[in-house]
Amino acid sequence: MRLQRISAATAALAALTTLATACEDSTKPGPPAASPSASARGAAPDSPTAADAGSAPSTLAGAQAHVQQYTSCENLSTDPNDSRVPLSGFIGAGDWGITERGVCTDTKARGEIVLFLTPDMKAFQQAAKDHAAKLLAEGRDDTDLASRTVVGKTFALTALKTATAVSLVDPPNSDLRILTCNPNAFVPEGFKKEKALVEGCFLTDYVNSPDGQGSPHRGAVRDPSTEGSAQTGTGSQALPSAGSIAELKKLVSPHTVDCTSMTVTDEQVRSIDYMPVVDGPASAWGVEQRAVCGQLGGEQRAHNLNWLDTVSDMKTLQTKAKAAQLADLKDDGRLKATASKLLVGTNIAVETNNANVRRGLYQLQFLYLNCETGFTAPAGYRLEKAQVEGCVLTNYERPS
């Protein structure tokens, strides 16, 4: 499997988003590691000048005033020993284009906000990109997927609570945005995705959070069955489609599914490590044409197997996949690690047990057929009715 990654860059100091996520529920804060400049020491001014209260403040007090348009930011301090900076490693003045650093308290979310004055915003974003690239190159594919780095024109901040980040970027009039430098980060329909100042990053008003506390869902829970036939492409908006296996391969390969080696076959292909959803003759599952990507077993053990399907009867495929999924869940409520999950488009499907492949497929608007009893998706994720009762289509997966 190949995931598109940014190449590794010069190592930066600790990442804002990584630390922010780590200290979401921290109860024993430690001292900050980096020291602000001499001009940033001591208490911040009580109130900013009129110019500083605008969208491009030149002081931390001005940044505080701007933040206070959307949420609370009380007791601003530039004291390098302020215990509200909860973890060592937070970057300070002299790094990432930062001239001053401070911390204030969001009393509404009961969390802290670490503020950074950044007159050179492009340098800040480049440093953020370089650090994300380093982590991605190390195999940390979840880097920036739940970013809480918020940027304005001349300042940035790390929100230590998800609710703080939502309050800052969610209002329609907000000029603040989440900065994300992972090319595989997902932005749902209804949210903005704008160019950043550096290639490889983007700005959004969507706050992703695995705990479901991120941005409220802006799209309706949809029922494709009431909107026309999914087979004609008018069913589920934005679901991908393809007219042939060749078109499907072009859609998903090489950056999401590695189809350097692909075999088109009606024969059943599986291995001890990779179990497809479709079991038995593909035509009985409503599959028109079928291929397997990856290295088949032989002298070496099979690896990197993913199945591509063009589908003539999506309802039949989902019905049989539901029965197989419920049978697998029956014993312990979990799917086998080797069992593939079925991700569908309008007339195509991909079967994979690789979480990274699935992340890429969600970016292409494929949705996972989930038939767990009582399943629901947190705010911000897609959730649509499947063509079989008791199942939904979603881009959310519960943490394993």
C-alpha cells in the first residue's frame, strides 16, 4: 500500500497539534520547555490598542482581544514559568517565526489557549509543514488529522480543548482557521477547505476529533433510497463511480491502493492474512467484475491484498455483506483483524483490512458499510442509509 506523504524535512521542535491532543485531559501540567524573548516576559497589558483589536494584531494583547470575539481568553500571561502551559516542549519565541508566546484560559471550555505572535505567518506554516512531514515520514499517519492549531493573519494558537477550537473557527464570521499539513486529512461536505501559505497544508473551519466533540455536522443524514437509484449515480451524492475495473483502478491507484500488481479473476483469491468480504462466486454477490491488487501467495507469503469490484446489484452485495459481518461480530463483537471491510461507491466497491487504505478511500468519498446494532457516527462524519435495512454507510470507524 502506498500513502501519499510529504517527504521528511528538517526536524522542528515539538509539534503544537501533537502536544495539544496529548494534553486534552491533562491534570498535572508541567513547565514549558522553551523561553519567550525578553520583551515577552512579565504580565501582558490589560487592554490592546484599537489597532491591535483588528484581524492582524501586533501584540499578544491584541491577539487575545481577537480571540475574545469567539470565546473567553482570560488572565493572559507571558511568564515562561506559567504552569498553564501543560507540557514541556511547546515552542517559544525564536522558533517557527514566533516573536512572543503567552497563555490564557478559556473559562467556557475549561481549558488553556497557548498564543503565538507570528508576524511571518508563512514561516510559521512552513515550520508546521516541516514538522508534520517528519512525523509522517516516521510512520505517524494520524499526524494533524485532529489538528487544533488555529491561525489568523499575524498570530496562531494551540487550543488545548476541542471545544475551544470549535468556538474559534465555527462562527460564520470567523477569520480564524485550523491549519492542517497532512494531505490525507478529511474535510466533510459543508466545511471550507482553503489554500494555506505553503504547499502541502490547507486551512479549514472543520475541527476533527476522534471523541466526536469536534465540529457539528453540517450535512443531513441522507437516505439514498428516496433519491433515485444508486445504480444510475443519482443515489448518494458524492459517492464515486466507475464504468470498469480499469476505471476503478485509475481512481484508487497508486496513492490509495497499490495496484502495481493486479489480477482480474473470477476465482476466489484469499490468504491467511487477508480475507475478502465476497466469499464464493462473485456473481452471487451482485459483483460484475472483480480484481485483486497486491502480491499473491507463492514462494513468498501473500501481502498487501485489496479487492476491487464493479457492482451490478449493490443491494445484493450489501445484503450478503451484512450477513457476513454480523456472523463475524457474533462471538466477541469485533471483526477479525484479517477480515476486510467493504467500502462502497455507487456501482463500485473496495474490500480491504488496511486502515491506511481505508483513510485514503474516505478521501475519495467511499463509505464503509457498517451493520453493527445501534451504531452511530459522531458529529462531523458522514452517515447515510445503506440499501439494506439495519446498516449505514459512513466514513467513521470506532477506535479498535
